[in-house]
Amino acid sequence: MTFIHPLLFGGMALVGVPILLHLLMRQKPKHLMFPAFRFLQKRAKTNQRKIRLKHFLLLLLRMLLIAIICLALIRPRLFSDRPGLSGQEVAAVILIDTSASMDYTVAGKSRLEEARQKALELLDELGPNSRILVIDSGGMPTEWGNVSQARDAIRSLSLRPGSVPVTSAVAMAWQKFDELDRQASASESETLPRFLYVFSDRTAASWDASRLHDLQAQRDRLPPPKVQSIYVDVGVEKPVDVAIVEAEAKPTIVAANQEAIIRVHVQAAGQGCDTEVLCRLVGEPAAERKPVKLEPGQTQVFEFKKKNLKIGQHQAEISLVTADALMSDNVRYVTFEVRGARKILTITDDRAYAFAWEAAFASHGEFECDVKTPSEISSADDLKPYLAVCLFSVRRPNSGPDPLWGKLERYVLGGGHLVIVPGMDMLVEDYNTKAAENLMPGRWAEKPVALEPGKSAVWRFGNFSHLFLSKFKEWRDLGTVGFFQRLPSATKYWQIVAPAKENVVVWYAKEGEATDPALLERVAGRKPGSGRVMLITTPLDVR
């Protein structure tokens, strides 16, 4: 049997207090002169026996009550939470959780400090020549050593915010036991009892239950003797904490004329809170403040919007005003970048045709759209400053001594991106040349498809795995965007002859059946390092 507070065992001396009170308060018999003295004397003896019995029972109850109070204070245990090693030589792995949650402080002591203390107490019970290995959940394990070396390793442990779940470190412990078996002699392997001690705070993040089956299988593969596993809980039964559980900047790259939006998730655990959350850009003195009022278990999302920022990288510090028992989750940092608008080039025969196209980019603000005619493109070097080039309703891209296709091919091979949007009056032979086929994801039919009056074709999505369709997938999942409530239709479009299926991103469907490509990307035959080439089969100008 062990005692948690053995010094309080001295309180058992108080058991003698009821005896002293009994002796002091004992009543002395009174002498009465009565005629029938013999009868009264006999009656008095009977009464005294009853009174003595009552007093004796009362004495025992008082003594028992004091003994129970003393035992409650010294907290005896029939079974110790540690095996009775008492100097025995063992092979033990001591695994200590060093994640951020172990910074939770109670009575001035963090959970990591509590774990270190208990681990050092454990080492005091082991034989000096025991084989000990120390693992923390955030770093590489030490090598097998003696008790003294393990004690130094435990004292040097500190918090590691990037720590993995304890279960990952348990897998490492099984691996180290396996290595010990291969290195040790047969006599050592058979005689040294083996133990795995895990010191953690029992938080959800510290234990990955999905790995339980794998860990059991890995343990069962170890040769005898069997490893005894002991989990030492240093956590708090009902923790109280207000935490910034997540902070993110979306998008992480914003244009200079757009707002940077920082979303912060704050959660209260154990009890409610009434505080503030601050967001301050590093390098700026002032911070934006928002009130936080939460009930226990409630989470709230706050948005901070930053605009008119300089081009370059920015870091924001998000913090809670009030301090609590776990300071490590009261501060978060997010990093984002502000860039100038990305430049794209639209090549068209008539600037007026591209007015709606240019206006769409201008309204978004993320791109800066230049518009030029084919005659203004003298070489492929004129295209290099642009992230992407759009060939928009160009009737004859193969005209002149230096056709546009050669310049576009060199641009794409250099990593530039190309979008081809045909016009209804384009010359098909200019789009079916050898140079054009080196770029495009298919060959054009001689004439466009014109549907009968009253009939139309709509987009048919096979899947949304293509990057181009990520925004469309988001709209579909919302269920409130008009695009998917009434899909746009086309009555006239250009047909691509026998395209490779992997090149088709979106199909046109007529009467419910997918027939012709609506959107294509050159995938088959694309050279490594070259840019993307997208092809839209429907004219997009205002005619």
C-alpha cells in the first residue's frame, strides 16, 4: 500500500482525543440515603452498566470518525500507479508529450513540468544500470542509455508546437524496442523486464484513435518478454480555456486593389468568456479589436479586412486580450502576400469586339488586361511580360510573312498560357494549319454547328476535378447561384473533329446527351514545361 500524503499520517495521533474527553467528562455517582437502599443500590448498578456501554460505543464512534478523516487526508491506495520496481534493472521507454497543450498551467505548474516531475520520480525507483530511452512527441528519440543520461534528457525537454500525436511516437517506441532486441545479447533480452511509460494530458489532438489497430499489430510482433504499457495522465479533469483554434488568410495572395481577409476562429471550453480579439499587422502600432462573448463549448468566426496595403509580404498577429491557463493558444500568426495585378494580353482584330471581355477583368481587379491587334505583335518577346494571352475573335491568325501561330507557339513553349476564343467569321483553314495544330487540342470542322430554331445546347459537366472548374463546383455546392439554376445555352458553336477524350473539359449536351466539346485543354501531346492551352468553341464577343 502507498500513501499520496504520508506526512499527514501523524494526524492519526488525534485518535486519543476522544479518550481524554471521555475521562474528563466521566460522571461520578451521587450518594443518596434512601430507606429501600438495597433495592436502589441494585438498580444503580444496572444503570451504570448501561451508561458505561453507551459511553464506550460513543467513544468508539468518535475514534472511528477521526481515523476516517485522517485516512481521507493521507489518501491511501491499495494499488500503486507504478509497478513496484524498487531498484530493479529494466528496459524502459519514457514517452513525454511536448505539444502546446502541455503548457496548461495549474497552481503555477505546467502539464509538462508535472510530467517531467513524475518521470524523474519514476527514474528514482529504477536500478542505475537500467536501459532507458526518452522520446518526446515533437522530436527525434535519444539513444538507449542509463538512468543518469535519461534524467538529463528529461530535464532538458521543452514544448514543441509542431509535435505529432502521441500515437506516432508510440510507433517509434515499438521500433526502438525491436532495435534493442537485435542489439542485445540473448541473456539480456530475456532477463530485462520492458516498460513503456506515456506521459500526456489526454487531449483529443494528442491521440489518433485511427492508429490503434496498427499500433497493436506492431506491438504483437515484438518478441518476448511482453512490454508493459503504462499511461500517466497529467491532464486536468475540467480544463478552462479560451483559444484561437484557427487563423487563416484567404486568399494567401491578393491583388493590390483588393481586400485581404483574415478569418479567426475563437472557442471557449469549460466556461464562457467576455474578452476581445485583436488583429495587428506586424510593423503597425494600432490593432483592430472585436468583442468576444462565448458560452462554454461555443465557437465564433471573426473577420478582419485589410486594404490599401503595400505590395509585398505581410504578417498579422492575432491575440486574445485576457490571459488564461494555456497561453500558447492565445496568439496566432498568418502570412499573406500582396501583389500587383497580374497582366494578361488580349489579341483581337477589333478592340470593340473585346469590350465586354476586357470589362469583365477590370471589374474583378485581380488582372490587368491589355488589348492589342495582331499587327502590334512583332515577335514572341512582346508576349513575355504577360501571364496569359487570349486569341479573341481573330479571323486570320496565319496571315502575313510571320504568322501569329509561330509567335504563340514559342510563347507557350516558354511556359506562357494561351486561351483561344473563335469568332463566327473566322477562316477555318487558318486554324487548321500545321503550326496551329501544334498548339490546339483538336482540329476544327469546316462549318459551325447551327441548331434548329427552338433548340439549344447546354454545358454538361463530367466531373469537377479540373482546375478551371473549381469555382463552378463551389457554385454548384452552394445551390443558390443562378448559373446552375438555369444553365446558359448555345444555339451555334464550332465543332472539334474527333477530339481526344482526355482533352475535353466540358461537353455540350443536346436533348440530354453529350455530343460536342464546349471547353478543351491540350493534355495529350503537351510538352513538359510548356504552358496550358485552353479552347472555347463558342464565340464570346457581343455580336
